[in-house]
Amino acid sequence: MKRAFLFASCVVFGLASAACGSGGGAAPDPGFQTEDAETVDLDNLEIRASGRVEVFPEAASLLQSQGHPPPAVEGLTVVVEEPLRAAVNDGDATFGTGTTGTEGAFGVSGIAVREIHQSLAVRPEAPGLVRASTVIYDSAFTGARPRTDLIETRAWLVPLAFHDALTAALGESRLRGLTDDQASTLSGAGFVLGRVVDENGAPVTGARVVPEREELAGRVFYPSRDLASVSEAGTAEGGLFVYVHSGGAAGAFRLGVEGVEGYVSRNVDIAPGWGLVLTMYPGRHPPP
């Protein structure tokens, strides 16, 4: 049933066969030196995802400015899931769960590679947080599923107060217009929250994030540093951007950074009721 569901998802979203490949049998690890890469049995391979949960940087700054403490990062439930499958309400979207330990550290084992479609994400769960999944692996970089454990990943907490500030900056009338009056909040519409950074992880000012589908271009906004307003010109000092979904059916497309070499276009799977968190960076490996 899982295989049939994945095929149906590919048909619904019109995704390329390379992204929806069967993944069965043995395949070489697409490393930097593929001529001597080890053969990997994807049908039986299981990997582990580990890293830390942290408060989204701009959210931490907002809470500090309001005199509120940041959310706790210890003792949280973390869910490892596939954004595409979550978007279409697949009952098998979850690959495993865990609990954060000291300083937000987490580790989830037994992730079946053969069931991964496009990407993997980590979703922290706790009262006071918006439902938001941070992408920790994207097949856009390699054209393949992961072959090794995912280590030193980072998943972001998105506090409700930060979500509410972004909703206010966008404005109810704009949100209703973008969703055919179906949603008045960012979460209700469905959203992508992201940062554009350079190779050192520093925010990039003036960057423009563009969807591969031209008709979606008017859904990308750039919050000001103080979160008081948004523009469509480009990222402010924090490198922050927000994509607002339609509030309707699930969607799948890619987002890229306009006019700058080295930034890989990223897979986006989105639906009402939750958000996807992305960091756009140059090259194939995230900055420290």
C-alpha cells in the first residue's frame, strides 16, 4: 500500500520520475567520488537522524524584545516525517519519534530509506508552538534518497507568538485575498518560513526567493527586521522570507534564490494548517 500511495502522490503533484523513482534494489552512494562508492541496498537500509532543536533565530529575538523567555528545548517530542506525505495526509508520513534531551539534542533511529520520497523533516511538538517541520534532508541536492545517517542536523521551534507577529505583518486582508477568503492566519493558509544565508550561515540582505512556477511568485514576502511589515522587494537584514499557501489543496513545487549561483532549488510540499521551515544556502552542505 505504501508503494501505491507514493505512486499516486507523484501523479497528483505531477512530479518528475527522477524524484519519484522506485529506489528498489542496490544503488551506488552518490558521493563526491562515485567511482569507488559502496553499494547500498536501499530496500533494507535504515538510517538514524540526530541533531538539535533550537528556537528559530528571529523568533528568539522577538521573544527577548517582549521580555518573554524562549521556549524550552528539552523534553519535547520530535517527529521525523516526509513533508510530501504529510501534505496529502498519508497515514505513513511519520518515520519515527523521539524526545529531546540536554540542550535540545535528539536522535531517531530505524528510518526506512525505501519509504522516503523526496525529503525528510523534523517537527518538534509542544504547547505554544506552531506546527512546523524543518527540512533536514532534501533529494534536490543529490537526486537520491539518503544513504547514510543524518547527523548534526538542526530543527527549528516556531513559537505561536512569532507566528502571530508574522500574521499581523502580512495583514488579514492580504491573507484572505491570497486564500480566497479561506484563511486569516499564516498557519491556516499553510506556509513556508525560511532564511537565506551565505556559506558561513550569515543572513543575506536583498535576496529574492522565487518559486519555479511563475504564477506563485506573488506569494513570497520579506518581513522587516522588526516584523512590523513585509515587502516584496527582497530579504531584510535577517534574510527572512515567507511563502503563503492558498489555504486549499496540498501543493508541491521548488523554491530557488534568484540571480545567485550556488543555491540549489529546494523541494517544497505544503498544505493548510502547518508550515515548512527551510534554510537556503549555497552549495550542497549546510553551513556550520
